[in-house]
Amino acid sequence: TYDPSAVSPKGALGLTQMMPFLVRYYGFTTEEFVQCVPCQIRLAAYHFTTLLKRYGGRHDLALLAYNGNLKPSQAHYVLKIHKVIHVAQTKELRRPPSARQI
């Protein structure tokens, strides 16, 4: 069953498990947030869209940030690692086969 007034052990609220500081940041009281399921869903969608824009459309980073497991400084590091991996894979694809591979 779904409980719109659920509170996680870390304090996240409602069906969308948003932290109280975010709920207040977006102008809701925690009481009105947990009592309004459409508000929970709309606010979660809006917040996730904001995170997608912040992280360049990267769903993985936006999900990590939504869950509170990614700080902005870490996002820069993760994006940098992904870029290095992509460059390495691209170079690997362009490298001619060695004599041993033929």
C-alpha cells in the first residue's frame, strides 16, 4: 500500500520522499505537502526536471541528486569521469588493429 503521509527514517516525506527543507523551499508546509498527493507528484516532477537541467539531461545524476546522494561538487567529478571514459572508448574505436590482433 502507498502512504502519502509516510516518513522515512531519514525524514523524507510522502509518496515522493522529498526532504522537508525542499518542501519548504518550494513554498509548502510539511503538513499541506503530506495531505496533498497531487502536490507531492507535481513538486517531485518539477524538482526532478530542475535536476535534469542542472546535470545536463543526465538521468543517472539527476536521480542520484534527487535521492540526496550527489552533491554539486561530486557531479562535476562524475561528469569528468564519464567524459574521460567516453574519450578513451572513442580513441579505442579509432585505433588501428595491432599486428597481434590481425
